[in-house]
Amino acid sequence: MNEFVRGGLYGGGIIVGIMSSLLFVLWAERKMAARMQSRIGPNIIDPTGFLQAMSDVLKLLQKEDIIPEKADRALFNLAPVFGAAAALAVAAVVPFSASIVGADLDVGVLYLLAVGAVSVLPVFAAGWGSNNKFALLGAMRAIAQSVSYEVPLVLAALVPVMLAGSMKVSDIVAWQASHHWLVVWPFFLGVPAFVLFMLAMLAESNRIPFDIPEAESELVAGITTEYSGMKFGLFYMTEYLHTVIASAVAASLFLGGFDGPGGPGIWWMVIKTFVLVVAIYWLRWSLLRFRSDQLMALCWRWLVPSGVVLVVATALWVVFAA
Amino acid sequence: MTWADFDPGFTLISLIVVVSAFFVVRAQNMIHAVLWLGLTLLGTAAFYARLNAPFLAGVQVLTYVGGIVTLMIFGVMVTRRHESLEAEAATVAPERGLIFASAIFVMLSVVMWRSAATIPSPAPVASSADLARVLLNEYLIAFEALSLLLLAAIVGAVVLARRRDLETSPQGPVVPQATEVQP
């Protein structure tokens, strides 16, 4: 029972921590996007614009909750909740410091991949439950995309697993602390695997340049077309959760996690995660969206073959060089 | 079986699995049935995790819930028209179904009645490294045979898909002209 209490307390703490970090991430993204587009960004609520996110939440909470008459009510209402839960569930196995980890599973990496694979179901339920052409098209695209990009994601995640000889995320971090960060040495395996992992992770979580499930120029707002009020707010939040948690996972698997010069600690994890989040938003505001078929071609003709080559190269490296 | 044996976690998971399995069969809407099936498979994974087989649980979720349920949804969506998703819950031959179901029920009851009426203590936790060692040493032949079987299935699927291309186009096989993408 003690383990449950400990897990509950740590889990609660981690969830609160991640959720509150979203406020900062939202603010940083808005300001960054404004700079990149030569405008000022939010500055009405307070001079820095930091309270804008909170006032947005207040606004969304007051809005009318509209459910389309012919919607599949159960799926329509449950989808945003399960979506946010699936996004948060990934954080359970991420070690934020040597002791701050929800559940340090022996099969941690497998767990991340499994939860990532399940998280497409709420997206589909949202698209289907809305009973709207655009939402359904968005859901179809999301599923096709998720099934395809699952393959390079698994292949990329195999590289740190093979090098460290463990699927436990904390073991992978410890291995990097005692050798090198994976992107430093062996960099010819670590850097491509890292890039592959980030690309596949972005595609899995439907972010630009892979956000065809909610391409607003063709699908209105994709799966979120029929959502209003706080349910839309939940989808919006889920997107940010995905970005933050995917960055934390990539930081643990490839950038040494909570280890760093000057001793390990949670601050390294925060810094690395934030750097990756900024990189993702930089991409978001500078790149265009792929077309659906281009996305599939990119996955099956470039990412999957290079992932296979990478895994074979890692196996050879582990057997002969390390 | 006494109250000391009562296991709330096991009972909860069993309830979820049984109820969701019931709705898989009874749901009028195909999509609902598939989503209920996803819940059943998640419950099965929870059983594996409780029996100290975390690797099996992870693979169960990854392949069954993440892969197969997703593919089933995709299959339902591309093969059926949007409006005709309401399916008659199978009432083709209720008598035959009843006979088979009661036969299986009697069989299972006999087996359970004869077995020791205690919950077996969970097996020691095997790490995934141990599992890999056993799989690639003792069971190497079975492992490779399964890989071959899967490879054959993939090749077969490709052949079937290509043959349909040949049949449907008058000028022979259609070579998909995907746009070049430079990553």
C-alpha cells in the first residue's frame, strides 16, 4: 500500500507541475510567435501578457457548452477527457530527477510507446462522435498518420534501448551519465535517432508540420470543429501537454535526462525540456504543413528505411565496438 | 474461497473485462463495438500486469489496442458507408448459439471446480532481459518460425493488394506516383 501512496503523491505532484508549466509554455509560445511575425503579442491583461492564459481559461469556462444534436453524445463528451489523460499518462515513466518519477517501470520505453499508440483512439472518438464531415476526415487522417509513424517511432526508441541494454528509462539516463549523452557519443547513431524520434513524435501528436488532422485551411478545424468552451480548451491543452511531455521523453532518452555538468538535478530536465519545446515551436511557426500523401511518402520511403538501417548499425556497434 | 482471498483489483479488472466484452457483442454500432473491444483488451493487459508480466502487458497494449483496434476502426470506416453503421446484433441462429455457449460454460465450470480454489501466488518478476535471453536461446526456433510466418503474411498482403491494382486498371499495374519529398 505504501507504494500506492508514494506513487499517488509523486504522480499528483508531477501532474500539477506539468500543468502549471503549461502556463509558462503558452506565454512563451505566444510571445515567440509574435516576435517571429513582427507583432507584440498579448499585452492587454498585464504588460508582460503572462496572465493571458489564465484569463483565457476563465473565458472558456464561462462559454456555452454546445453538443450537436446528432452527435454521438458519449464519445463526444468522453473524447477530450481521455485525450488529456492519455497525454498525461506518458509522464508516469519519465524520471524528472533521480527520485522524482511516477513509476519507474522495467518496461518504461515499451509503456511510452504503448500509451502513445492508444492516444489516437480519443482523437478518433472525437472525430467520429462529432458527426461532422470535417471532423471525421480529420480523425481518419489522424489514424492513418498514427499507424504509419508508430513504426519509425519504435525504431528510433530502440537505439537508446539497445545501447543501454534496458527499457527502464532511468537506466537509460544512468547509462548516459556514465558514458556520454547519446547525441554526443556515438553521435552517428544518437543524432539521427534523436531527429527520427522527434519527427515521429511530432507526427504522432499531430503537430505542425504534421498537423494534417486539423488542417484549418481544408478541414475547418479538423477534429475540434464541433467543440466549444472548455472541451475545446481540453483539446488545446492536450496539444501542449503532448509537446511538453514528448520533449521530456526525448530529453531523457537522448539528451542525458536529469544528468548534466555540475551534477544531476531536476533543473537540467527543466532546461532540456524547455529547449526542445522552443525548438518545436520554432518549427511550428516557420514551416508549412505537409500534404497527406507527402506525409505518408516521407514516413514509408525515408523514415522507416533509415530507422531500419539505424537499428542494424546500432546492433553492429553494440556487438563489435562497445 | 474465503473473504481473505478477496482481491479488489482482480475483481475490478474482471468486471471491466466482462462488461466491455458483453458490449462488444451487443453494441448496435460497429464503431462502439470496436471501442469496447479496445477496453476489453486494455483490461486483459491489466491482468498481465497484475500477474507480474509487464512486458506482455506492454506488448498487448501496443499491438492489440494501438495496432489492431486502430486497424479495425480504419477497416470499418473505409468499407462501410457512413449511414449504414448500425448493425443488427447477430440474431441469426440463437438456438445454436445457446447450445455452444452452454457447452463452453459447463466445460469451464468443470475445469474451475476441479482446480484448486485459491488464487495462485504470482510468479516471480522476470525482467525483460531474462525474457529476451530465454526467447533467443531456448525458444529460438519457435521465435524464428513465428518471424517467418509474419513475413509470409506481410508478403501475402502486398501481393493481394497489388493484384487488385492489376485487375482494376486497364493498362496493367498502377504505379503510385507519390510526390518526392526531401526530408
